[in-house]
Amino acid sequence: MAEATLSPERADLLDTLQMHRYFLRHTARDLTDEQAGQRSTASELCIGGLIKHVTQGERNWTRFILDGSGISGTDPAAIEEYANAFQMLPGETLASVFAAYDEVAKHTDDLVRTLPDLDVSQPLPEAPWFEPGARWSARRVLLHIIAETSQHAGHADIIRETIDGAKSMG
């Protein structure tokens, strides 16, 4: 997975992120577009929507690492975009969702490999869910991306098991 020229920390970040991406992707194996958009639990979540959400989050957080943008607090347009990422919209396919995810993942992986300093930080936007005046380093953002990917892979696994009994593990 990770290259020998990377520092152990960067190799660990990439290996861990790639592992959790695999678990998320694996939940969608052999699903139709209809199944990928299906709400199979009491939740509003579907597998395709979770992949879209993780894609959106990873894209926005890498923008944040680079220039402090991408993470908007309470902007209504951003809130609507955020909400739409949890569902498969008309015309979206699992293939198109994965294509977007692959593109974002490649960008993130390149960033982990090339960012000069993982200690570089940006101020978080003002929002009720962020501590006022807080800053996050690139390292912390990457750990957050890993945690989000892992958490949503677990959600996707539950949804998938409810659809057809398939499990990612076990």
C-alpha cells in the first residue's frame, strides 16, 4: 500500500485511510443502483448516499488543509449540499458515485504524500459544533477523515446487511 519513501507517519495515515475506504467500498459490492439508493433502516441513510457524503467530506476537508476553505459553518447553500450528499439523487449511479470518490481519494492520497508539513493549521469556521477560535492541523484533519470514513463504513455495513444479509466482515 504505502511507499517506502514516505515517513512512517504518512505511510500509516495512507494505509489506515485506504483500509477504511476499502471497507466502505466493499459494502456496495454487487449492489444495483436501486439498492445503493435504498433506505433499508429507520435512518435516512443509504449506501450510495454514505459514499457521497464521505466523498464530499474528504473533498471539503482537504480544501480546508490547503487554504482554510471548504468547511462552511451555517451557510444555507452548504447545508443543502450537505443534506443532498446523504442520498442518491435522480440520475446518479453507483458507478458515478464511485468515480467521484476515486478522484477525491487520489487527491487526498497525493496530499498526504506531498504536503510539506502535517503541522500546518487553519482556523475552523464559526459554528456551534466547533470550539470558538479552534484551529486544526493537517494531521488532525486527516485523522478526522479516517474516523469519518470508518464510522460511515460501519453504517453502510448495517444498511447492507438489512438489504440482503451480506456483511463486510464476519
